[in-house]
Amino acid sequence: TVLLEAKNGLVKLSSTNLETGIVCFFGGIIKEEGRFAVPAKIFSDYIANLPTEKVEILGKNDLLTISSGSFKAEIKTLPPDEFPLMPKVKSEAIFSLSGAVFKKVLAKIIFAATPDDSRPEISGICLDVKGDEIKGVATDGYRLAEGVLETTQKANTEGIFIVPLRAAQEIFRIISGDEEEVKVFISEGQIKLAFKDPTILSSEIEIVSKLVDGNYPAYQEIIPKNFKARAFLDKKELINVIKAVSLFSKKETSEINVLVGAKKGELVFLSESSLVGKNTSSVKCKIEGESLEISFNYHYLLEGLGALEGDGVELAFSGKGGPLIIKEEGDGSYLYIAMPLESGA
């Protein structure tokens, strides 16, 4: 349901699923104040298909009439008093950042989280706020992604806050990346984002969500500090090799083996399936450290590599049973961790 309100020269649209609420304010010519509730899907789908930017809306009795050019529709309304109250976050903005930064970091981490109602604390997106440094973190227990959020306003509080995955996905969908400033408010178990839509005159959009009540895993302890071997190589070449080798992996495990130090100046990948055959391929790289053989789910490797922007990749191996760190060579603002499969332990 969408609640449509016209008052004081502003049009206000509100919608909520009781966990996440979205409010949009924008200017309009208001001839008469009022409020109406309408089914969200038919309202949004119809508005999206109108031929012109100018729309006239008239509410009377139990009908909302929407006209634009030669298009005209009447939508049956719902009782506005039955629309759930939108939660209010009472606080000052704890930090601000550009829409481009928020969008980019969310894109790099959100895929590593998986909906899990039995473990909601790890199925959300973690915001680790520590003064000058704010990190976004996501994990499903098999891989972890961490990105640094560069702020335009230093955080005035510290803490770890967990945003529900569905709310984070909605935030990612709505934020275009063109917003000059996104203000973030956190108070009493809730988070609010407020920003202006650069494509709509006199607009203000607010996204409010409950925070997950629980303790996020001590993810810093998962990040290895010492490494047995490192490899430096070209991202595109690495992706191509993994894709080729993956064609011969077992469907049940998506397992491929990585051999470090088996061949001088090359990283070797191999996979084998009784149904298909086997494949051994390698990619040129600079290698430091010990010789290792480790097994990984190739999907996790490709997803981590897909989040990187640059051409140079560093793979840091912590050992046979330890996690692998994937990051851009010379860039400490983002890292991705993939856990090995048991057969590689």
C-alpha cells in the first residue's frame, strides 16, 4: 500500500512492509489538501507507463483519478487511517557520505550475504562505525566482503549496526549513485537514510529500517594477518582460467584445486569430474612464499574477483585450511575472503 498525502505545497508518498519504510517528498501544485491510500503495485506500474512528466491526481470518495495527457485511470482507494505509522528516528545524522560511495561499496559486499531467518545477525549488512573509519561488511560463513566507506562528515558515534539484508537491497535499488550527500541517522534500534533525488526538483527521500537485534560475528578475527604465499596477477586472465577450469568441476561441490608453487611463475588450476573429464590450466603471475594445494568453490572466487575494479589482483594464501584473501594490488579499501573446501584442508 502507498499512502499519498498533499499538504503545505508538498506531495508525500509513504510505503512500508513493517520492517522497512520509504518516504518521498516532492513539490507540486496542490489545489486541495488530502490523503489517500492505494494499492502500491497498480499505482507505481501505472505511473511508470504514463507518456508525460505532468500528472494530475484527484482524490474523491473512494477513488483516486490519475490523468496525464490522453491517459486517465481511476484506482480504488483504501482507508488511509489503516496505513501503518512510519517509524521516526530521533537523532542527529551520525555520518554523511556521497551516494556514489554508498552505492559502490554496497555493490561490492551485498552479494556475500545470504538471507537466513535462523541467523539474522549474519544475514544482514554490518556497518562498523569507528570515528574516521566506517566499514561495510557482509558474510554468509563461507566468504566475507569488507569495504571502506569514505565519509563527507565524520561519524559522531561508534558501534556495530546490522542492517537487514532486504533493507540493504532496497537501499541499493533506490540510491542511484548521483546523490551529492546521503545522511545516515541511527537511534533506538533503527536506521534512517535521507537524501535528495537529483532528478526531482525539491525532493527528499527517506528510507527507514529496523536494525537487526543481535551481535555480529567478530569478523576481524577471521581476517588472517600472516600468509604462507602470495600471488600477483592480471584479473581478466585469472577470471578466464577459473571459468575454463570450472567447466570440468563437480556440480555438487563446484570444486577446483589451486596449486601454488607447482610451476615456476605460474598459478595452476585443475578440476576433474567423472562425468565430463578433467582440465589443468595455468596463468602467469608473480609468486612469493611456500608451495600449497587448496580447493575452493569456484563461484566464490569469481564473485570476489567480479567486485574488483582494477586490473591487478593480489591473492594471499594463509595456508591449506585457512582463508584466501582477494584484493586489488596496492589497494587496501576493499578485501574479499573465501574459505577453502574441506578437501583442501
